[in-house]
Amino acid sequence: MPGIQCAACKLFASAIEGVKCGSSKCRRLYHRGCVNFKPDVAIPPSWRCPECKKNLVRDNRADTPIRGSAGSAGGPASQTSSVARTTGELDASCSSPAPVVCEQQRASPSSASTPLHRSASTAVTAAREISPVVGSGLGLLMDELRAMRAEIQEFRKEMELEMAQLVSAMSHCNGRIDGLEARISALEQQAATGRSSADEVVEELRRELNDRDQDLLANDVEITNIPEAPSDHPIHIAKVVGLKLGVQLEERDIISAERVGGKQLNATSSAGPAVTRPRAIVVRLARRELRDELLASARMRRGATTADLDLPGPPQRFFINERLTKTNRRLFRMARDAARLHNWRFVWTKRGRILARRSPGDSTQRIRTDEDIVKFFGPVNNETT
């Protein structure tokens, strides 16, 4: 911002844009317009301001401004009155902000020849030249400010739009994070209880495989506690057992018959020899109806023995049951032990399914897993199972 007054027009001027007097004793500052310098003209170092030129020693040459002014006026008296009038008018005109008075004084032929009036006229002219420049600069500044304000408003709108999009994206991310936290909490709860979804799927697949294997044994029966001899014939034994129970079995009704499992030893005293338990005979029949008829006859004649079957050894009781998978056989044994422990009266199998009932008239429960035994019967000691 300018901070030095012009020595001619008393308006503030910039030290860079103004013109300084070259005299070491003066160093006054003027507007370029006040001393008739164009903006692009270089200022010589020897330039002197009008005040310094006025105070120079007169050499009484013909081109001296006062001599010329006096000659044109017609005498010393008129020179004195002209100078006084010019001085008075200069003081009144240059102190006023209106440039018209200074223009008239500069156009007046009576005062144009005096250096003081010429410097005042130059200052007024410079003020008139500077005023439009200053006004146009303010206008440009206002235009720039308006453009900057428009740019800021547009930038603000863009930022508001981006912030709205950012808030929406953050809300979506928060929703997904909440969902993940809920899933993690559910997984942690499943892990705490020892049962995960994967374990449940595996357990369900195991049950399905067990049921499928049991369906493959739908036509099989298992005859146990039949004395075993090296020369016995399982198909013949199955036929005579059927006759004993009242069911006529032909060769075409029996697909296969064989003893299964390894030889087992009964617990005996230390003094006596070990007694071998006979292996079970598994008979696969051609039709399921024939198997059901054989099982029904065995239940009706419960307590039948090997007498009259032409088998070695003393007569002993034999049993006919459905053939179960290894898993179902273990569950059936555990269910019978739990039923004895908790006074359940009925535990049986039907078409490979393990069923239990506490007393007549109660609902029938199906047992598929170890948890079902605890659920229906109650806690079972490990020794009992």
C-alpha cells in the first residue's frame, strides 16, 4: 500500500511507481503524471524536481520562465500582480479535489509561464490520470473477488456432494462391519458350546450314512447263540431254525448265510479252560416280507432252544434279531443299559430304528445319537454304558 505523499498533488504514491528527485538534498517523490513522465519512460539520475529547478541560480537568459512571463505581461507591476494572482489561484485550485479548476489554471495564458503554476497544473493532471487507474484497479479487484467467491461456492458444493457420498459409504461400511461382528459373535458362541455349524453338518452326514447303511441291511437277520462246529452249514441251520419257528424257508428264499465276526472267549475261572462263544449267523433273505414273518415268529416263540435242531452240545436258547450297523448296535446296547438304570420297560428295534418307551401308553422315542440317550433316559454312568 502507498505510504509517501506526492510533493505536487499531496496524494499518496508508491515509492516504486513514483519519481524521486535526483538531488541529494531534496529526495521528494512525485507521481509520474504530476511531472509529465510516461509510465514506461526511464528516469535519468540527474533529473531535478520543479522545486529544485525553481531554486537554481538565475542566469538572466531570455528563456527564463519569469522573464518570459514578465515580458508578455508588460512590466514588473503586472509580473508581481500576476504572480500573486497565480499563487492565490494555485492555492485555491490545488487544494480542491475537483480537477476542472486546475485545468482552467493550466489553460490560462497569464499563469502558464510560471514554474510554480506549471508544477501545480502537472499535479492536477497526474491526479486526473491516476484516478481512473485506481478506479479500474478496484473494479478488477472486485471482479476477481467475485470470481473467487463463485469458485469457492462451487468448490463448497462439490465438497458437500463428496461428503454426502462419503457419509453414505461409511454407513454402508458400518452396516457390513456390524454384520461381520454379529457373525463373529455367533461363531464364538458356537465355539463356546463346543458345537459349530461344521460339526453339525458332519454329524448330520454321519447319521445319513448310518441310515443308508442300515437300509442296505433291511433283508438281513442275525441268529445268535447257535453252537459252532467246524463242519456246520449256515444255510442248513437257517432252514431248520425257520422250521423250528414255523416258517418254511426254501433254497431260493436265502440269498446268503454265514458266520460273521471274530471268535470270542467267555470269561471263566482261573481253574477252568476258556470257553469260545459262538459267532452269530447272518442270513440275507430274498424278500423283506419273509424277514418280517421270521422276526414275528421269533417274538411269538420267545424262549425257543436248539433242541431237535440236530446241533452238537446240550440244548440252549437262541435269538433272532434284525441286523444292525455297528453304530446302531452300540446305541442299542447303551439304550438297554440306560433303560434298566432308569426303569424304562421297553427298548426294541424296528426296521433298523432304535425305539424306547417308559411304560405302556407313553409316547415312543427314537434314539439316533448319544445325546438322545441322555435326553430321554437321563445321565448314564460310564461304567454302565
